[in-house]
Amino acid sequence: MAGDVDEELRRDHSPAAIRARLGRPVGNRNISDAVLGGIDGCVTTFAVVAGVVGAGVSSIVAVVLGFANLIADGFSMAVSNYESCKAQQEFAAAIERVEHEHIDKIPEGEQEEIRQIFSQKGFKGDVLEQIVTTISRDRRLWVDTMLMEEHGVMQRGLSPMRAAITTFAAFLFVGAMPLAPFLFTALATRQQFLLSTVIAAVMFFMIGMLKSLVFAMPVLMSGLRTLLTGSAAAALAYLTGYLLREAFGIGLG
């Protein structure tokens, strides 16, 4: 078994495999957007469902409020994610302009920054000077290095529109799942809620598993952790609805 793993690792770290992997666009950002949108969508709609059922209100109210929140909150979240990514882009662009200006006006000072950055990484002597010369020979590489090493800014894989669309799509798709049982009017409200609970739990667990597979985390633990997070939000919503019903008698059913 260990031999198989070692052989697979060797194949993944061959020059051709490494070159292909490094050449691929960065996708973790979109996966993070999908996970965030999916979790928030499921929490949002199932919390509405739990609150309505806890209050004893008609199931049609759960459908109306659920879909209204699904569209409004999904759009709001997508816009927020877009603006966040856009702000990151603008921040990186502003720093990039400054670095270009500094390279034009004081190239020796910028070279010294490169020298000290890589000196702190343990390089010295002729090797350090070769690194400084190689980086400062390529302006694009020079600026990118300063962005990452001096400012901690990374521009690769950042697309505000793609982030917004991914978030919105995941929010709508996953968030609609707990509402589906309430479209079957032949079922009693208790049956609808039970089925919705099962669906929501499955969604939470699957999202957690997806996150674990992408980011190399323990599958079962990640799934259970996400499930517990969603369950806690739903329980709070149900309890709130129940307390309001008892306090003010707002239930209709």
C-alpha cells in the first residue's frame, strides 16, 4: 500500500506533472465561493422553514418567505462577494502602480528590497545576487514578487464576476432544497418539515464533505462539523418561532 502511494506521489511530482499543475488556473477561490454560498443558502432557507414551523404558521408561508429570502439574500451575498473581490483587485492594482513607480525612480532601492527578502529566506552570497539579478531582469516577475513578498497580495485567480455568479448559483441551488417538500401540498406540515430537515442535513453534510475533499481535511469530521453548524442555526430559528408563538399567539395552524 505504501509502495502504491509513493509511486503515485512520484508520478505527481514528475517535471511534466508539476509543469501542468502549475500552469492550471487557480480554482480554490471558486470552490470557496461555492461552499460559502451553499452553506449560507441552506442555513437561510431552512432557518426560515424552522422558524415558520416553530411558530405554527401555515406551510405556504414557509414557501413564500423561503423563496423570497432565497432570492434576496442570494443576490445580496453575490453582490457583497463581488464588491469584496473588486476591492481586493483595486487594492492590488494600486500597490502594483506604486511598485512600478518605485522601480522607475529608485530601482536600486527595489533591488535591495528583493535582496533582503530572499536573504531572510536563507539565501546569501552569489546565489542571492543571482536571484536578485534574475528577478529584477523581468519587470513583471519583479512586480509580482514585491506584491506577494512585501505586501502579501496575490492577484491570480481573482474574478469578481465569476465569484458572484458562483456564490449566487450555489446559494440558489442548495438553498432551494429544504423548500422543495413544502411544494407537495398533499403532505402534512409535520411530514413536510421532517423531509425538509432530512434534506437540509444531507446538504450540510455533503457540503462539508466537498470542502474536505478539496482542502484535504478529514471527510467525516468536516461533514459533521458543517452539519452541526447548520443544525444549530435551524434550532435557534425553530426555538425563536416557538417562543414567539407562545408569547404572542401568532400561530395560524
